[in-house]
Amino acid sequence: MMRRLSSLAILFALGGCTSQAQPDVLEKIVFLGRHGIRSPTLSPQEMQHRTGHIWQTWSVAPGEMTQHGAAALAAMVQAVQRNYSASALFQGSETCQLLEQETVVWADTADHRTRQTGDVWAKEIAPGCAIKAHWATTGVDPVFNALGTQAGQIDRGVLEQEFAAATKTLSEPASHNALRAVQSLMAPDACSESNSSPQCFLGATKIEWKKGTPHLQGGFVTGGMAAESLLLIYAEGLSLADFKVADKDAPHLLEAVMPAHEAENHFLRRLPEYARARNGVMAESIRAFLSDRPVRSIPGISPSTKVLVLAGHDTNLAAMMALFGLDWSFPDQPDSTAPNTVLAFERWRHLDGSRDVRIRVFHQSLAELRQGRAPDIETSALALSPSRPFCFLHSEK
């Protein structure tokens, strides 16, 4: 059962961990957004090999954002921009020249879809202005994925302890019911004799280490991938008739199978040690920016920068959930980190001069993604309650 978190705003203090009741001026903001709707990252042939079901061919190559995905993303960014357009942060910037000086859009260089997403944000966050998205010139940007770099080393013992704990806190019975639903849809006979078939998803999930990096093995990996791919098909506006699912029944099916994808995240991407190694650089960049400290990992940020946009992936959103102790779900969207989902870290200054940070998440419903419509921000945004509060400290002046 999907649940909505309390809309109570939990505040992070900037000078000593105390909060004030009413904000005054919005001074800075960080947007972390997932890219738009993409095709599955595997070819239809590989998808069939892994799931036992025939998958349709998309209009774009595997892993590419679609034209519809770009349009739905633009609608999302436009809604976010309108939500903040009346704030002092944007009203104080009266000209495009100022907005261009005060805004940095930084995208993950690893994928074309994230660079495209950066371009959409750059165009829509300040309509009519000439903001440009930028990304690293190297193949891997540690802001979005530091695994394998000096900043991204994993303590194997700590991770395995966290994984063992995660196996005991998995949401049940929804997770395994979802896995069985995916199995029935994809390859209902694959588990009839034993669980050894690669197309049987009901075996135990475990961690396998390759060159010092953990990888999940087991049914939730394939089952989660298949569930997410079904959601992407529906969000793109395509039919699930190949799976004998009518359009009117698709939302119910997706609600039933997506806990398998949430479980896949639960077992690895949301483990604090994995998130720290993979996206600790991103978390520190957010803290530094909001604390007026230098952000060494992202070029172009200066003391005048007020808006920072990070165009990334669902893995980045999952990591921030772990590192900042965040959790959320939506009644109209079964994927907590669906395409176009946006985390906003807002720094506010109060009348007495104190500062704090509020965190909100914005999303599009299944219907809004499928139709390429903007969400109603006022009703769809959630204020988040962190279980791992941080103090944001000013640098010395």
C-alpha cells in the first residue's frame, strides 16, 4: 500500500541545529532531478534472454530519452520554475544577465539522456534566457558516480552488515508478491522444476563482488528491471498488449509489480555505505553549496551562484535518500524515483538572521508522465522528514 508522508517541514539548521517556525527569504536552492522517460537500457534481445518474454523495439536506442520523455520533462521543469518564480530568489534577479550569472546546470556526462536533461533544465529554469548546461569532459564524473575512484572506496564489511540488515527490513509481503507477479507475467513456467533457471526470479538475492565493487544477484535484480521497464513502456504512451494487459488495467498492474524495483533499490542503492561511496561527493557538494563553502567538484560555481541544478539518475536520488535519511512514496506514482522526480534543497533566511534548509520532492503521476503533463506542484510536492539530520555550517568570513 502506497503511503504519503506527513507534509511537516523538517528544517536543517545552518548555524547550530535549531529551527525557526517561519521562513523569510529563499536564498539558495539545489535541484537534483532524474532524467526523462527513456527506453530500457538493454536491447530487446537481451531483455528476452533475461526475462523469457518478447519485448518491443522502441523508437530510440537502448537507454536513450525519447521525444515524449523530453516533452514530459520540460513540463515538469516548467512547473517547478513556476513554483519558485514568485520567490525572492528569482524575483531579485530582474534580468537574464543576472539569472545566467546566478544559475549553474551540471549534468552527468556518462549518458546522452542526462546531458539532454541538463539542456532541458537550462532552457526551462529561466525561460528566454541563455543558460547553458555543462558536464565533465571525462568519461566518469565522481559527482554522479565515484565508485572506483579514490573518493569511492567501499568498506566491504560495513556494506555486508548493512545488506544483512536490509534483508530483515524488506517491505513484506508486497515485495515478494510483486516478484511473483512479475514471474507470472514474464515466464510463468520458469520456476516449475527448480529455481536454477536464469528466468526464475524467486531465488535468494545476494551480493557478488567484482573488482572490489558490489553487484546484486538474484530475482529482485531481473524482476526489478522488468517492473521498471513495464512502467517506462506505459509512461511513454505505449501499449502493454504484448503482456496481455489492457491500458485501463496497466496502473493497477504497475502498482502490483513496482515493489520489486523498490526492493532492488532497498538491497543496494539505499544502503548508506554504498550511497556514501557512490554519491558522497554529491552530498558534500550540496552541503558545501548551501553553506557558502567552495564546491570543488563542480566547475562554474561562484559566490554569486544561487541556483544549482544536478541532472542525474534514479541512483542519485536513492543515494540521497540514504545519506540524508529521507523516505517518500506517492499515491499516484508507484516508482519513488520515477523519471523527472526532483529533490529540492532550499536554504531560507529568517527575520532574525538565522538560516535553515528544507527539503521537498516533486513528481509526476503515472497519468501525467503518460500524457506529458505538468504536475500540480501544490498538491503533489512533499516536504520530507530526514532521519539523519545534518548541520550546515558557514565558512569563515
